[in-house]
Amino acid sequence: MVAPFILPLVLPVVAMAEDVPPPVIPEAERFEYAFAGFARPPALPGDVTALAPVATFAEAFGPFGGAAHGASTSTLALATSQAGPQELPPAVESPAASEAPPVVVEPPEPPAVDNELIDGRRRPGYVEELPDRVTQTNEGAVRAPPPEAFPTDQIPVPDRWRLIESLGLVKERWWDPYNQNTYKGDRPINPDKVPWLPIKGKDWFFVVNAISDTVFEPRTFPTPVGVQTTADPDRLDVFGNTASIVAAQTFILGAALLKGNTAFKPPDVEYRVTLALNINHVDVPERRVLFVEPTRPTHRTDHFLGVQEAFFDYHFRNVSDRYDFDSMRIGIQPFQADFRGFLFNDNQLGIRFFGTRDSNRFQYNLAAFWRLEKDTNSGLNSVVQAPRNDFLFVANVYRQDFLIRALTSQITVAYNMNREKNDVAIDDNGFPIRPALLGDLRGREYDVVYLGYNADGRIGRINLTASLYGALGEDRNSFFTSRKAEIRAFFGAAELSYDHDWKRFRLSAAYGSGDGDPYDNVETGFDAVFENPVFAGADTSYWIRQTIPFAGGGRAISVNGRNGLLNSLRSSKEQGQSNFNNPGLILVGAGADFDLTPQFRLSANANHLWFENTATLQALRNEGSIPRDIGWDLSAAAIWRPKATQNIVLRLSGAALVSGKGFRDLFDNLGQDKTYYSVLANVTLAY
């Protein structure tokens, strides 16, 4: 209220009046009487010679702008209405006031307003200053804070890793993968403790990885009967019993030496070596399935040590304050040509230039690989054999939020140059693998260029992964015609998924073109360089997991490869050549993942498969017609991670192939079963 500011001005005027008894004033009129002698400002600015007395409470507050100083207009109106139309007693004029010069009273400054907000409350009418306008060069992305947003008044602590141990906050244990551990790269190496290492400085890190992968897999599939002899005397037909067992144990040990603080930027230097030891045992019901010699048994135990990684990585430079970079990697290294591994997904000997731009929104790869020979039974790299005369050159670029927001687009150009026409290769079990035992049995070489577009991201609530490839080139010797043939093949695949809380629902589709006329000079069956797809149930699926031998039209040939999707009719995915005279593939599927708890997931998948064109199969089998229907591939899997991490993973899955007319036309079994089964029990331990 304004009264505390007005009364000190009024009281001196009253004290100067003559000593007369004060009149009796009604209580309702006391405020008006107190302000009766207060002067009203003149009507004209600057004229202060004749100040008129105020007549009302509102007029007394007028010079102070009452509403602006705390008294609302409604309060003043109420005070005036209470005074009513009654006449006020005459004002008592002070003699001193008439002689004194006129004074213009200025209102005092209001107190400063504290604009600090109280937690959970907001002062009415107050709006905080808005932040600077955000300018997004990549609309839809979250803007990273600028460097000046971070504190600059803090002093860095040297060797902060050992400080927390000195304070007793951490006690390191070499076998503990969860807490701070020098062997996991959580803190740098102390060079004084390892004088034998050629390192200088305190920014070198050491990382050890160890994995145990255990597989037990009972399964059934069409098993061809040996030509010279059989396991049992009653097996005189083309196909025998179906049941077999695979047990495999793989130990993977890797180590890396890195230079640089790797928390926010790529390492300056990296040396990495990874070895894999595989021990496997297989038991099948027929002879000449595991070994070419009919005298060998129907079971086999084998082991092999492979070099899966051995590379040197050098960081050339950073090109932005967001650690965009250019690097080079040379040696045996992993590389995946697209998001799902449809074209090439392998560890091979090569050299690769790669880097990023625009805060990692743009990525590029330029790579050349000289393919290593693989061990027949484990599929691991064999460095004790000469590399193959098979080369792959790849260039690809990734761009985030390209075409639409939240979608990463990738363009790939790959060139596969095969020069194995004069090579004759036999695998470790005695079966010919190059050239494949199809057609004229002559050696082959080819040049194929793959042009691809791949996408991964989402459209609204729908997650999307898609790939589209065209294969263009020349085969020097088509095994059907013994002449040159043009390669014109196509492949497309897409997976849509929708997340609803703890559930994900998926739709999958794939198309690989098949060869409609094996005797012309054009090969239109699509084949990859080395596929390893994560798609349509992945290795839980029967069709992707199992290898189906193509008996009758070509010994040591498979319709599809293990951990492969395409019907490529190759001798081996690991050691054979690409084949563009094949029946192709059509797949349509649906699946769902259910994360019942953070540790436990259930998955289910159903795919229907067809041959895209059976002309090649008809020529190899000397049959007039073969239906295209392969059948239904049904699978389910349970995955349990007891620690909610990838350190311990247990998986149990089951799959069934309910064969269609085309599959039954090509394959049979002694019991004439129409359904084939596969069970996969897998335990993975990682350090």
C-alpha cells in the first residue's frame, strides 16, 4: 500500500496548524480529512503558483500513479465509494504553507525486484530471458553443446585413473570385467612396470578380450547315400537317414595396444591381434558326407587355430573439434559392406582408408581385400596357405538423415576380381572346390561390379532396413556353355519392425533373381561375395543355419551355404567361387521379439521360401519341371543374459522346415519325412 509513503509528508503539515481543538470526524471520513490539505498538481505543466487542494482519496494518490506503485484501481475506487457524497470539513490552511515556495513531490524509487525463481514457483508476469536461437544445419538432430559451455576454471588432475585407487575408491582385480581394470583399457599402462614394451608416455592402453563359444546342434537334413558303399546295407537309394549331430567349441583370444585418450576420440595408433581355436565333432548317418573316401568313418573330430585379426591402425588427423577424422588400417580386419551383411561380411587381409565428417553424420570407406584361404571344417582364416587369386575393392559412403530424417543412407560400389581359372583346389576332406563339380568342370574367372543402395533407420514409428543390389559383369566361362557370359543379376531385401513397449513385430522380404535360361550368354542368378546376413531370424532360421547338399546333379555342391540366405549352388561359401547360374530366392516372413525382462528374450519367426526360377535345377537334374515352392521355415529362440550384459549369454532355439513341393521333388529321405528339424544350444562367455 502507498499509505506508509504518504503519511510522513502529511504529518508535518498538520503539526504546523494553529493549536485549536480538533473537530470530531466520523471514522469513515478520517482518511479523506487527513488528505484535505494536500495540494493537487496544476492543470498546466510547470505552473506551480496555485496548487488546488485535493477533494478525494483517489486524487491524493494520483501523482504517484497508484496502480503502478502497488494500489490497484479497484482498491482506489472502493475507497472513494466509501467516502460517499458527504461534504468534508474545510481544510486547515497553515500560514507557513502559504509563504513557503511550492514543492513538487517525487515518488521514491521502488525496491529492486529479485528475479530469481523459487523451485516449483513462478512470479506472475515474469518471463525469463530466452536462450539464443538454435541454428540447425542438420534439422532434426540434437545440437551438441559448444566448447565454451564447459567449465574452464577447473584444473586437470594428471593420472586421474590411479588417483581413485590411491583414495581407496577402487580396488583393481585382473579377472573383473565390470569394474576398473587395466587389462580392459580403463586406465593407461604404467611404462615403468613394462620396460620391455617399446612405448613412451602415459597415454598407452592395453585391452584383452576373451570369448568362449559353445555350440551343440542336433539336426536333420537330406543326406545323400555314398556311391561306392553305404553305412547300412538297406540304403541303396539316393538319400538315406537324416539325423546328425554337431558339437563345436571355439575359444577366441584378442589383445590390442592403443595410444591416445580414447574416451572422446579415435585412438592415434592401434595394434590388434585376435586368434580363434575351434574344436568340432560331427556325426552323420552316411559315408562320403564328411570324407571323400568311402572307407572313412561317418564321424569326424577336427581342430584348427585361425588368425581372425592382425592389423595396424594409424590415425592421420582430426579435421574438426568434434573429432571427425581420417585413418588407415592395414592387415587382417573385419569389414561389413552393408548394414545386414548381404554382400560381404568377413575378416580378410586388406587395406582400408576410412573416416568421418560433419560430426560423424558422414562416413566413408575405401578398401581393398586379398581374400585368404579358409579352413574347411571351422571356416577360420588359414595364414599357412597362400591367399587366393580373388580380390575385392569396396567404396561406400554413409549419410545420416538423408532422403528423410532419422534414416541413414549408404551407397556402395564393390568390384570382385576373380583370377582362379587355372587353380585347382581340393578341400581338407578331399572334395574338389575350385572349379565346382557342375557342368563342363572347367576353371572359371570373372569380373563383377556390385552397385548398391542400403538404408537403416526409421520412418515415424516404423523401423526400416533395406538393401538393393545390382550385379553387372562378365563370366569368362559359363559352365553350361563353355563360353563367355554377361552377368546381370539383382537382389533386394527389406525388414520393417514396430516397437510397442517390450514387444517388437517384424516383417521381412527378400528377392534374389534366378537364371531363367542357363544355356544363353547371360547369367541372371544373383550371388554375393561372402554373405553372412542378420536377417529373417538369422542363424536361428533353419534355411540360413543349415546346408542342404545338392545330391544327384553335382556332388560336393550345396543349394545354400551355412549362415547364408542365397541359393547359389556353390561348392563352399568359404572356399568356392561365386555362381551366377543359380535358381534365385524369394522369401516372405514375419517375426516378433518379446523382452519379457531385461535378462530374458523370446523370439519367433516364420518364413516362406521359393526358388525364383528352377530352370538351372531342371538342367542339372535332367527334369522337365520342378515346382518353385521350398516350404515353410519356422523357428523360435529363447535368450537369457543373467547379468543383463553380453558377458554371459545362453541361447536355446529350435527350427523346422516344412518342405514344399519343390523341395520334396529335389530331396527325399529313407523315412520319407516331410519336415526337417534343427536344435541349437549355445553358451557364450565373454571377458
